[in-house]
Amino acid sequence: MTCDFDYHRANRSAQYDGLGIFLTYTCPKCHREKMAGFRADIRDRYETDEPIEDEA
Ligand SMILES: [Zn+2]
């Protein structure tokens, strides 16, 4: 599904990966298509509850 420029600008929202790194802007019409360009697990790869060793 594609979006036109005005719809995209009016409805876009910033997308970030699991570390809060900006990826792109998407709107509801192009969200799936644009996010498909990124790793499928990019948004949840950091959401696991794996223990993080803090040796500091
Ligand atoms: Zn769009």
C-alpha cells in the first residue's frame, strides 16, 4: 500500500528500533512496506529479558 505525500506528512510517526535509534518515518499506509525493509526482529531484539552482566 502506498501513501501520497500529503497523507504521509500528516500521519507519519517516527519509528525506532529497540535501542531507540531512529529508523524512518512511516504512516499507516506505508508502515508495513517500510518496516519490511528493516530486520523483522529489529524492534524486539532488545526486549528479551536476558540478563545483562554489569561488571562496572
Ligand atoms: Zn507513508
